[in-house]
Amino acid sequence: MTDAKTEAEYDKYTALNSGKKYTTSHVMIEKEDDAKAKIAAIKKGTKFADIAKKDSKDPGSGTNGGELDWATPSSYVAEFTEALIKLQKGQMTETPVKTQFGWHVIRLDDTRDAQLPKLEEVKPQVAKQLHQQKLTKCQEALRAKATVEYRWAALSLDATR
């Protein structure tokens, strides 16, 4: 891999992952009316984490009180991201957010600037990844062109053996 190709791949990665990272919590509910009821309960003082643990349909975050790890907005589906980036730290969505997974109540817990490693720190890994991608494409091209023939030898059915 050339340095130019490695640097271009690194630049592509940093463009997709730069900017802000968000840590959020959410409760995923199947029905809109139930999600609205959860928002009302939180506004009346019920703890967000308690509702998430009890009622969230997201098996990954529900047991953690709805907490999602640090991520860039592009890590989420579009509807979730659109609602998330409008929130201020500590703020929750006023209305449920519909995605392909269900209805979400989203709370923005914190933001920070993304901290990416310098090219020099990850250059060997980036080059290795590019090399692996090139090798995979080459293998796929060879498989696409290959013709497989099966030739069966006549079987001897000698009962005396």
C-alpha cells in the first residue's frame, strides 16, 4: 500500500468520525401512546433509568438504565440522530421518536469532541486493512471467473472385497 492510499483511507475515516460524540440514554417502546406515558411519568419525577430498566424493549441498553455508550450521530438511524442533535445536555425529547425499531424517548447525557488517533499511530493498521480489502476483492474476482468441474471416477462395486 502506498502512503497516499493509506492517508486517503485515514482521511475518509476521520471525516466520518470527527466532530462531536454523544452519550445518550433512551427507552424503546412498541406503542406511541406508551412512549408518551413514559415521557409524562419522567416529567412527574419517575427516574429515566428506572423506566428504561423496567419497560425498554432494547435488550442492550434497557438493563443499563437506557444508557448508550459514546457514539457519533452517524452511528444511529436517521430519525434518532435528527432528534438527538436538537437536544441540549440533560434534555429529553418532548415527544416520542419513531424509528424502524419502535418508539424512543431520548435523553442527551453529554457531548464531547471526538478524539481520533494521529495517522502515524494507526498507519500500520490502516495499511493492513487496505491490503486485506484488496486481497478480498482479488479473491472475489478469481471466484467469479472460476469454473468448477466435477469428474467422478467409476466406482468398483466388487463384493469380494
